[in-house]
Amino acid sequence: MSWVYFVALWVVGGVLSWIALRDSVLMRSLWFELTGLALLFVLAGFYGASAMEGVGDPAAAIFAVISILASIVPGVPFVAHVFADLFLRAVREMAGDSHLKVHPTYDKADAAVHHQDYARAERLYKKSAAEHPDDPVVHRRLATLYLCWDRPRNAVEELRHVYRLVPGTEDKYLVAFECAEILETRLRDLPAAIAEIEAALAEHPDHPAADFARERLTRLRERMDKETAPPTQDAPK
């Protein structure tokens, strides 16, 4: 009978771990996580009891222990995911911070970027953005992805999302400066770069970063004047 529990543990543990590794929407449900965990523990308990039943010599006991450990291997990723999620839920409750979010797709998306699988990374980041529309972090990561992917215009759009979502004025200025840098150096669009900084300056004219913004605007305008000025002609001799 013990082999039935062994097979059940492998099948149930494998399926639950497959769901966890695919970052299924089911893993957002505390009920699903606790039910799966309880099922694994019950099956492990039945298998452990049946495997150890009638064991008399040390060799048989060692074999039984090894088989018990082997039976739980497929379920380890699921169990690890559940305990990590329970820990983070507890931290959020103790901190009283309803804005602390968990983004399980980040590690997978970051790994996809590292392996230059940009299409998969984009899908994962956009999935997270859809689930957490008020979080600037995922848009920041999308912007970084698009810069790696040589899609600077998309990067600018994502940074504009970041600008709208970040609460701090200094952070907004930093994002505006980054947008302007991309527009100036990657897209060669000086009017758009100027407009980006002008918008931040108009919204927050009294912040300490405003002085730097004015200096940068002066430099950009001077450059644009030089590039748009008509060519000078040599005076006739």
C-alpha cells in the first residue's frame, strides 16, 4: 500500500510545483496554497507511517527514511513558494503597509532579460503591470528592457508612466531628466527633450532640482538653436 502513497505524493507534489513555477493565478489564492500544503502533509504522513511500519533492522530503516525524503522532492518548489508567500503576508500585516506588493514574475522576467529573451520578459512585465497598475517599479523595469532591446521610444513611454506614479518630487525630476536624456541622445528629438523638462519644471518650480532643470533647458535650447540655425555663408572677397 505504501507505494500508492509514494506515487500520489510524486503526482500531487509535481502538479502543485508546476503550478507554482508557472506563476499561475491560483498561487494568489491563500485557500489554494493552504489546501495544497495540507494535502501534501497528509499524504507524507500516511506514506511515512506505512514505510516505517514493520521496519526492524537499521538498513531497512535507512531505506525507509531515504524513500520518504525522495517522495517529497517533487513538492519542494510548491512548499517553498507557499512558505515564502506566508512570510511576506505576515510582514505586510505587521508593517500595516497595504502598498507592499509581491511581484513573483520579476525574477523570471529579469532572468529572461539576462538571457536576451526580450519578448518573454516583456510578456512577464506587462502581466505584472496589468495586475499592479499603480506600481511604478514594473514600468521602470519595462523601460530598462526597452533600452536593452533598442526600443527607446517605448522606454520613454514607460518612464512617463513612472513619472505619473512616483510620489516624490525629486523622483519625478530624475525620471524627467532620464526621459530627456533618451530623447536627446537616442532619438535625436531635442524639442521633445525640452518639453519633458519644461513639464516637470512647470509642475514643481520651487523644488531644489528646478535650478538644475533650468540649466539643462538652457543647454538644450542652445544646442537646438545651433542645429536649426541656417548655415553661414562666407563673405565675398
